[in-house]
Amino acid sequence: MNHQALAMDLIARTHTAVEQVAGLAAHTGITFKTADVVDAVERDLPADYPAPTAEGALTRRDVITSMAEDILTGALYEDPA
């Protein structure tokens, strides 16, 4: 899988997790944290799902956290100006 396809897949998985976690929170009244979304994404990843390999690079959790925050704030959907 190339980097762009991998990023798009991870965004889609993160978006799905945001919808699931936020939906559960709305139905139960229990608040959630971004880490709850990250945990949901990580739990659903296949065992062989790629992780960053460059030394000093962000971890996969860091990348998912950033994506989840951008989805939750709407920043992912804003047009770059």
C-alpha cells in the first residue's frame, strides 16, 4: 500500500471510530476523549497494519490522534487558504 492510500485508509478508519465513539457518547451521556477514538482505531487495525518506521518520527498513535482532532474540530474539512 502506498503512503497516500495508507493515509486515506487511516483517515477513513479514524472517521468511523469518531462516529462510533461520539454516537455512543451521545446516547449514553458519557463524555469521551480523543484517546478513546485512538484506542478504537488501534483495536480495529489488522496485526500487520504498517506503522511509521523512521527513527524519531511520530508514532502511529500520534498520527491517529492528529487525524481524530482534525475530524472532531472540522479542520480536516476546511479548505486550505
